[in-house]
Amino acid sequence: MTHRDDVARLEVEFADAMQRMYVVGNGLARLRHELEQQPVVTTTPRTASAAVRSGGPAQGGVAGAAQGGLPHHAAGTGHQGVPVPAVAGAPGRTASSAGSTPSRPVPRPSTQAPPAGPPVVGPPPVPGGPWYRREGAVTRVLAVSGAVVTLSGVAMLLVLAVRHGWFGPGARVSAGALLAGLLGGLGVRGGARDRDRGSPAGSAPVALVATGAAVAYLDVVAVTALYGWLPASVGVVLCLAVSALGSLVARRWGSELLAVLLVGGGGLFAPVVAGRADWVLAAVLAVLAAVGWWAGRGRTTPWLTLVRVVPVILALLAGAAATAGRPGAAPLVAVGLVVLAATVVTSALSVRRDADDIASSAALAIVATGALAAAAALSSTPRALVHGAVGAVLLLAATALGRAPLGRVAPHLLVTTATAGSVSAVLAVLSGVPDGFVRSGLLVLALAHLAVAGATRSRIALGLGAGVGALGVLAWLPDALAVTTVRLATDHDLASAFVASVLAAAVAVLAWWAACAVRGVAEPVRRLAAVLAWAVGLVATATALVSVGTLAGVRLGAGATGFTAGHAVATVVWMTAAAGLLLHSLEHPSESDLALRSGLLLSAVAVAKLFLFDLAALDGVVRSVAFIATGLLLLATGSRYARAWERARPRTSTGDA
């Protein structure tokens, strides 16, 4: 091997070594860039200056690349804009080309010392690594665990002290206040120190402040609900002040964790401290829910939204079970209604800011459930009034939020609000209407929904109207089954059956109209609505006619005759409607297909009823009249249809020619 070969080999090895050093330098630069995006605690000036004076790798090696001292003969950019060098003698390049690459000066690293501060403690964060290696993960877990354990201990201490008669109530309250002040003061001091360094408040100060505020809140709950030293109104105001103070710190620090710990901790342990479920507990938890929304205002905080509403709803449910039929039910319902109204407003504001805030709609659904459950503790008449008022207000709110100037908000909130209103209206009917007219009340409610849907072209109102209408029709079906035999018909409440049947027919017609009027309804849905409308309308018409006939027969002392007459008239009416559809198909070519098929189907149904039901159920002259009338209608319709068809053929042929 000649000297020239040795030189070429050394050049290649040198280029390879330089390439590796550049890779290491770029990696260090990338890490520095990522660290600079996070709150960084730098080394002391003495340490940094020593590192600069030592020359070390910073002046000609790896650290120099990390400080931005990479050679400028780079041919591209690497990760996050860091230069990637095109090194002489790199793989893919010849030795001669490496040797011809011009050398460029290497910049010296900056000698400016970084700001003073304590040295970095612990390993740097590892992106994509285990959760316990991420920055602040262990601290956050320890802080949350400490807050929960501390609040558990305070709650147990209060309960055990009362149960075993340990130190007196004054000492318990004073100790709680002292602990709250100590924890809150330490947390505020630690958070201020973090913020002075330009970093956000750490998890430890956040947990201390949240724990102190929650302990103070529980202390006020104990004074109000457990010892009864303060009137409920004063206790609620104090709870508002304490929780608002903690939430103010959460807002200033921009810490959702602080708000969640405060609201969640207070909501979790307040029932333990209070010792019973009543309206006072619901009221203090309602204050916590309202303050929790204020703490997260301006940001979408799904966890905080759910954490702040769940405790008050559980309190309403437990209070409804404990105070059913008792005087304490009315204040509990009042608290539930206030919480519901506040949730409607706060959810609307949150969804207007962020249309994807599904948690606000979920909170409204949860709160509506608790408020309606609380109203169930009242007697029948007040309960019906509350349900009716809540239903009317929520439906009006949904209408207002769906159009200017308050709307239009996201559809999920509109659906939630309108559904809650419809459910409340249905409960009002079920609890306030006499048993014999529940089906009529549901059908009237369905008519109102469908009328609004057709007038406003609202698919939400159409869906709710269809749901309420389905409930009404299901409740009305026993009326239709009662007119199948004379014995069932005479034993049934035919007056209410007649009213419900007329309403059911009206619901069928209005549902068909609304499905055709609302935009965006799929064609298969409209066809299904038409089929169901025809089916319900025919059965409702027959039920109404048989009910009237049987009632008249009973008044005249011939109930069976009235029953058979009603069925005969119903068959003739069905056949008349079929004839009208068949003739309509000729006069309106644009609708001929649907009208023709409907007319033929209805004719088949009328003839089937005549032979399968009327032939067995009717007797004597009534049966004969039914057959004759139906037959004449068939003949007249066929003759009229044939003449109309013949008249239409020449015009069609001429038009084709």
C-alpha cells in the first residue's frame, strides 16, 4: 500500500468521524431547542463560564455544535430547522471530492453567561417515554394524592370527633380554619416563587392552595349543616366567598388542576361532613358548581365541567329520596331549578365560545335529570306544575338559542335543551292529567311539537314530535283494540277513546305534513311517515266511528247494533278514501304513482276488512248494507277510472304525435 492510499484512507476515516460528530452536535442542538420551549432552570454563571473557558468540546467538538457552533458548510436542514452538514468524504462521495471541499471558519461559542439560578435537578424529560419520565408527572401525581389524602383525613377527623365526643366543636372548627390558612399560605407563597422565575405555578403549590381552600369550604359546611351555628343563607354566602377565593387563584394562575381539586374535593367530602342529604347540602354544592364554572371561564374544561355538576346532582337525587312527601321537598326543588337555570345560561355561553364543548351539553342533561328527580318528591299537583313550567321554559330556551339574537348555538346543545324540555312536558302530562286522559294529553303535546316543526322547518322539533307522538300512539292502542268485540267496547271508556282517536288521526296527518315540510328529511323517511300516517289514520278513524256508534247504541239500549253500524260505516269510509285516491291519481299526474298505489292498497284493506272481520262480526241488515255500499263504490270507482283513462289516452297520443 502506497502513501497515496494511506492518505486516501485517512481522509475517508476523517470524513466519517466528522460526520458522526455533526450528528451528535445536531442531536444536542435539537435537545437544546426542545428544552428552550419549556420552562428551563439553567446552571449558575460560574459553572457556565467555566464550561466556556475550558474550551472543551464547545470549541471544536460536540458541545460546540450544541451551542450553535456547527460548521456552516451544511447542505440542508435537519430536525426542527437544525442544519445538517454535507461533509466532505461522507458516504457516497469520493476521496478526491472530499479533499477539494473548501474549508470554512468554525464560529466560536458565545461566552455570555446564562442567567443565574440553581442547577438542574433530575433527568431531563424524555419525549414519548414512560409517563413517570415526563416533566412534572411524578410531582403532579404526588400533589393530587396528597390533596385527596389530606381532605380525607380532615373529613374523617371531623366525623370521628363528633361521633366520639373528642375535643369540642369550637376546637374542631378552629383547627380546620388554622389548617386551611396554613396550607393556603404555603401554596400561594410557593406559586408566587415559581411565577417570579417566569414559570407557571408548580403542582405542589397548586395542590396546597386547592387543599387549603377545600378545607376552609368543608369547615364552613360543618358550621352550617353539621353544627347549625349559622343560618343556611349565611353559610351559603360564606361557602361562596371561600370557594370564590380559591377559584380566583386558579384563574390568576391559569390552573385547571387547582379548580378541579377544589371543586372535586369539596364536592366529594361535603356530604360526609354534612351527614345528611337535604336542601342545605344541595345549596352549598350548587355554589361550588357555579364557582367552578367561573374558575374555568374563557377555556374549554371538560373535566372541570363534569366534576362541578356531578356532586350537586347526586345531592338532589339523594335529597329527593330522603324528603319525598315531606316539607323539605319544596326548598330542594327550588335549589334544583336555580341550578338548572344557571346551567342553561353557562352552557349556552360556553358553547357559543366553543362549538365542540360537548361537556357543557352533558352537564345540562345531568342537571336536568337531577332537577326533574327533585320535583318528583312533591305531591301530584305541584309536581305537574313544576314539570310543566320547566318544560315550557326549556323549550322556549331551545327556540331562542336556535335563532338570532341569542343563537344559533351548536346543535348538540339545542338537542339537549329541547329534549329535556320535552321530557319535562311529558312528565307533566303523566303526573297531572287524569288517568283516562293521559293518552290524549300526550297526543296534544305531540301535535304542538309537530306544528312547531312544520312552521319552523326544524328537524329537532320534528324528531321530538315524532318521539312524543309515538308515546301517544302507544298509549292510544288499547282504545283501538277495545273496539274489536262488542264486550270490550261496551266495557271501555268510549268517550275518552273517541277523543283520543280523533287526536291520533290528527297526529298522523300533521306528522306527514311536517315530514314533507322540513328540509333535509330523507326520502325513505318521508315514505315511512306516509305509510305510518295512513295506517294510524285508518285505524283511528275506525275506532272513532265505532266508539260513536257503540255509545249511541248503548244510549238507545242496543249497544251491539251500534257497534256493528260503526264498523260498517268505517268500512264504507275506508272504501270512499280509496276511491278518492284512485281518482286523484288521474287528475294529478305528478302524484299519480303514490296516489295510485295508496288507493289500490287501501281498496285491498277495505275489502279484506269486509270479508275477514265484518262478515264474522256483523249480522243482519247491517252486514248486507256494508257489502252493498262497498261493492257500489268499487263499481263506481272502476267506471269513473275507466272513463277518465279513455279521455286521457287521446290527449296523450296527440301529444306524442
